[in-house]
Amino acid sequence: MPSSVFISSTPSFLPPNPRPAPFPALPTLGVNLTRGGVGRSGSPPRRTWKCCSSPEEKPSSLQQRQKNPPRSSSSRKSEPEIDPVGFLSRFGISHRAFAQFLRDRYKALKDRRFDLYSRFIDMRDSASGYEILGMHRHRQHRVDFMEWAPGARYCSLVGDFNGWSPVENSAREGHLGHDDFGYWFIILEDKLRDGEEPDEYYFQEYNYVDEYDKGDNNINAEELLKKMNDDYWEPGEVWSRKSRMEMVAKLYEQMFGPNGPQTEEELGQLQDAETRYNQWRRASNFGPNDHPRFEVIDKGNKFDVFSVIGDPVSTAKFKAKKPPLDYWVEMRKGRRAWLKKYIPAIPHGSRYRVYFNTPEGALERVPAWATYVQPEADGKEAYAVHWEPPPEDMYNWRYKKPKLPKSLRIYECHVGISGSEPKISSFNEFTSKVLPHVKSAGYNAIQLFGVVEHKDYSSVGYKVTNFFAVSSRFGTPDDFKKLVDEAHGLGILVFLDIVHSYASADESVGLSLFDGSNDCYFQTGKRGHHKYWGTRMFKYGDVDVLHFLLSNLKWWIAEYHIDGFQFHSLPSMMYTHNGFSTFTGDMDEYCNQYVDKDALIYLTLANEMLHELYPDIITIAEDATFYPGLCEPTTQGGLGFDYWVNSSVSEMWLWLLENVPDQEWSMNKIVSVLLSNQLNRHNMLLYAENHNQSISGGRSFAEILFRKTDEHISGSDNLLFRGSALHKMIKLLTFTMSGSAFINFMGNEFGHPNRIEFPLASNKYSFALANRQWDLLMTDLHKQLLNFDKDMMRIDESHNILSSGPPNVHHISDSNMIISYKRGQLLFVFNFHPTTCYKTYTIGVEEAGEYQLILDTDEASYGGHGLLRGDQYLQRTSTKRADGFRNSLEVVLPGRSAQVYKLTRILTT
């Protein structure tokens, strides 16, 4: 048989005959598609089609995290053993019903993965819907739009660009415009300018970023294709094909000559294969160093014709060849050529909506995947804004993401209320004024809530309407990119408070009744509505809803370089009663009929996807029900979070401040709450107070402490001193005793005294309390509180308190109101007594030596009395036994004060 390989002169990646550019297959067909055109961050264009990921695109294996084992159960080289009830065994928990629930949940998780991978190939594609859904510029002078609306009968785009006409730009009939899963596809062709001729080649591409590209050199396509063939194929491997039988005819002529037999009778008896093969070899005139690509070894046996030995030299030479795609780029023209020939189909900044014809009538909606939205305001209807700035206006990232710190000190903030003036502050104002303060205060991460687009500003941003858009009331998408980039330049991580537990019930701008049906994104009936908040509940068991939510998480990382997420209000989604029930800690409460298994599976998939694709991502669970296994690996029956928020500590402090006289505080109860829930304690995120204490009619601790004038305070007590002292002690004890991470709400570090009130009808839509009074830092009290907070952060920076193991609490006295414990290398002593100052109080210590006082809440620079003298900052142990230790310290403890000691010198006996 001949060694030459037949191939048409037309390159394999081109169709044989010119025809209109092909539509990309819809995402539900199991084909991985990547949108053409320029990435939103200015990345080079990518190929329109790809049927498999390139090696550099494959997710890297999970790196070992600081505390937590790998969370993803996807296939990797070192796959951890899967045990759906593993964490129960590790903690010695024996509960048959919950163990069976975990096994059933794992089986359902495998089925859900199968459903996802049947549609989207793998986890990466399952979370990459934003690459094709929504509006994207294609390299072939057009804009592609795709939307999911299974309940619609007709879909089109309306906007400024077409005079809001519902018939000018619609999805085509048939599968290329609408598939069986409800995905609609619309192409907006760029308009040819007057006097310009259409492109000679239908496959002409444009680079929309660079002014000029290689194709601007007017390369002739025929010459280019010839050069591609000449460079790639060997002589004789390619020829022009004139008919389907040409290859057969040529092979026949090689075997029998130009006047070979024409019938079976003329053919006669064929020679054996080896003889024919040897004749062909001799006729081919191979040189001494030239061999056929394959050798056929025929020894007369029945199947010897299949005994083929390849020539390693020619095989290696063939494998070394690369597809001639580099020449394809030679034809791509630049931005200037595109603008000269075409008018953009939809210019940057154009307003648009999606139009549906449904069984209930015609509807106009803001697209679900829109990346920039103007919510309804001043009586105007909401609309999306096409965001495609010219290259010179695109934001260029300057800084790399910071490395994960050893411990997280998170600064929680809301952009809109971050300014001093009674107005909505912007991203740019936050970047220039608040970020430097966060850095100087010693925090290494910010957590933003209210950033995702929402129609109702008074909802604090939790009633999200457009999940892929930053709130336009704060600025543009590029303004938010600058905020994140500048934070990274300061070494600050950026976390987003993501709301996937419910969505706004608004129909005009949100997802409710998006395509005219009640079951597009949300549950039907009562399950589809939050019992108390009037929001809509997602249908977590639907593959397309999972595709939407998973893609939303990946979008914020890919587009805005977000470093982590706090998943807001998990009880709203994990339970059909939305968490509004009494929890006693009985394990039956976590596996009964009120638990939403589909929601738990989504959280598992979300954590697996995030940690597999982005090993350094941080996920935080906001859950007040103490759900077991929140931070356990998904391979061991957990949900895979890195941290969980313990709100019970803050609730305890609020209850004590408002209901219990100072002298009646129980030290044992305080410690028991701080050390409670041992199952999830190692990944616990604590706070003394966050925004919940200041919003929705609440009061901040500073407002309670500095304005309280009831019977709990004696007449001789100094109100400001008491408030300042307790403010510092509460924060220091919460910060250092048990948590692995700490969060503080904007302004609480300096004792902001006012609550927060967003503009409402009840306050006549006033912004008077929707801000932060930064000018308070000019006063002594608030400046001193900030100084203390900074030094508290520095202690963790230098001694890694939060990343240390659990504390050794060795002294608790309710009568003396004293708490003492050691964590890491530091000794902490607290005196909560409102009146008693202990001149010599004995505290047991394990190591004999000299202990240096490194932090004292009673220092004058922190607003204290400064009762300790300079010679009392260094204490030496005695051999007096105390608290079960052989050594002890005699320390001076002023009333309402806390001290932190460090062992600086060890004494040997």
C-alpha cells in the first residue's frame, strides 16, 4: 500500500465551500465553547471553537491549605479516600439517621455531577456560562447574544441600537436560534459603512484591541493558503481533489498501471499481499536513507495484513508537525480597519433589554447575564448597558493578587455608606479614602456587601436583581476593578458577600417570572418564596440554575479578581422553613424533612469548583444553626467551606450589655460561649459586632456603651471610661480566645456611635445616618480606640494569635471576674470587675521566667487611667503553685482592664 497520505488542498479547519459563518453550538449540546473577541480585561482573542481544554487551561491540582485538607472530590493524581460519613467518625459522633442522610446526600451528589457533566463536560465548563451567555463581541465583526428562557416562544433584543424594535434582531428559527433546553441565540452583525465593500472572505477576523494587526498588510489569501500547505505537507502528500473517487482511481492506477483490468474476469488471480507490497516498494524507488512510513509484515497467515510496523523516524517527524494556525493569524486585521469598514452593531454604552413572546403575552426583561445595569429610578424603566469600552479606556490590571496571609483580619464594609457626607459614596471615593485607612489599621482583607446590583438601596444590597453586574449607583465596572486592584496593591484581599440563598422578587429588573413562567430560576408554590422576606428561592436541583450560580461565582473571580466569598444567610436556603425555627443542637434537626438536600448539594459543588480551579480561594459560611460539617472536606461528608461565622458570641455580648449589670456578668458563661461548638471550632470566624448590630433598628456597641444612663451604672462611674474599657476588652477577648479569623465592621474599630439607617419612607428617605463619621477620629476618645485596635492587629501580625491552636484557659473566677489563658506564646489576663483593682493577683504559668507586658488596655494612650508604672511592665515568676502550674506571676490588675504578656526570658532551675 502507498505511504503517501491524501489530503485536500483546503485546510482541515476550513469548510470546503464558502458559506455563512457557523453558529456556535449551544452550551447544552455538550460542546465546550469559548467566545471569540477580546476578553473583558483586555486579554488576547481566543479561538471560537474548542472541543477540549489545552494543557495550560487544565485546573491545577489542589495545593495543601494551611489548616484544611483538600476539599474537592474531583479526580486528581492523589485522590483522597471518599467517606460520606468520615467527619462523623473523626469526631466520634454516632447518629444513625444523620449518617444515613449523609450517605443519601452523597449518592444524590454523584447523580447531580453526572447531570452536569452530561451537559457541560466538566466542572470548569459547568461554571463558565458567562463566556457564551449574555452579550459578547465575536471576532468576525459581530456581537453574539445568548439567553436562557425556556418558557418563551420568541426572543429578540431591543434597545437604542435598533430603535427598540422587537423584530429587527431576533433569534433565528430552528436549532441554531433556539435549542430544546430553552437557550436563545441572536447575532448582531456590524453594519457596513457607506461606500465600503464587504470583506472578501466570510471568515475575515478583527482584533478589536490593537490598532493594527498582521492582516492589515493586505496578504492575499490564496498565497497564504499555498504557503500553509507548502510549509506543512511533504511533496506528494497533498493534491487537489476533483472528485470523491479520485483517491481510489490513483491507488488503482498505482497497482495496475494506466491500462489495468476493467472487470473481475480481466483482473484474474491476485498475487499475495507480500508480493504486491514488494513490487510497490521497488517501483517507488526508495533511496538508502528513505523508507516508507509503514512496513507490512505478511507471512502468509490469515491476519498478517494487520501486522504493521511503523517507522519511528517518520512517525516522530509527523508528530513534530504543528498545525499551520500561525498563518491563520496573518489574515486578522486590526481595530482601525474594523472601524473604517464597520459601524458597531451595538455601540459601547447602548441601552438594551431582551424581548420575549410568552404564553402570557409580550415581556421585556433585563438580561439575566447582563454585566452592567441601570435599575429603575426616577420613574424610568430598568435596562442593561452594553459595556465595551475602547482599548484606551479599558482598565489595565497593575497588581498581582496578594498571597494568603497566615490569619485573616477582615474589614467589613459597604461602599455606599463609606463616606462622611449624607449621600451614596462611589467606588472611587472608597478607593482613595477608605482603603488607606484599612491598611493603616492593620487589616489584611476587606469584605464588601451590597456590591452586586440591586434595585432597592434600602435592602442593604441583599435583594439582588442582577447577579453578574456591580451596582451602577457606585460607579462603573472599571471603577470596581480599580478598587480591587488598588486593594491588592496594598496587600489587602477582597472578599464578596455573595447572596445565592435567595433573590429579589422584582419582575421588571430581576429574575422573578423572567420568561413569563414561575419555574424558570425559582421553586414553584410556597417553596419559591421566603416566608418572611418576600424574596424568591432558587431551584437548586435544576442543572441550568446550577450552571447560572456556579458561573456567577467564577465570573467574579475571572472578571474582577475577587479573592473569596462569604455565602450569605445559608439557613434561608438549607431549610424549607428558611432557618426560622428553634435549634437545640439535636442532630435530627439537620436531617429531617425540612432540610433542602438540593441546596446542600449546590454548596458542595460550589466549594469543589472554587477550590479545584482556584486553590487559594477563601469561602466563608454564614450559618447561625451550627450545621455539622460546614468546614469539613467534601470527600468526608462536609460542605467544604474554609471558615464559618459564629454569630452567637456577638449575640452574647449584646445581651450582656443590654440586660445584665456589669457586676453580674458570669466569666464561666462568657468562656463557654467563646469555646462552644467544638465540631467546627478550628475554622471559626468571630466578631464582636458586625453590620447586623447597627442595621435594621439595632444599635452598635459604642452607641450602647457611650449613651447608656440607666441603673446598671453607678453614679460615680465615669460613663466614657466604662464604655471605652468594655469596648476594648470585649474586642480583645473575642479576637484572641478561640477564633481562626476575625471580622470588624467599618467604623467599629474606633467606636462609631451611630446606628445605620438606609433611606426609607419611615425616615423620609434621609441619608443622615447612611454614612460613617470619619471626623470623629479627630477627637481623643475615638482616636484612642483606634490606636488600641491597631496595636491589637499588630499583635496578631507579629505573634500569629489567630493561626495558633486552641487556648489553654487555666483561670476563671466568677467572684473576682477574672479570666486568664494562654494562646500561642502569649498570656492574656482580663479583669472585668467594675470597681476592684487587684494590686497583686496570682496567675499560674507553665514556664518560669520573665514576662514582658506588651499590651495594656488601661494605658493612657488608649483612653485608660495608666495605673501601671514602668517598672511593673516586666514581671518575674515565683515558685508559688497556682492554677495547676508550678510557677506563677503576681500582676497588678486595674478594674475593667486586660493585659497581654510575652515570655521574654526562660529561667532554669
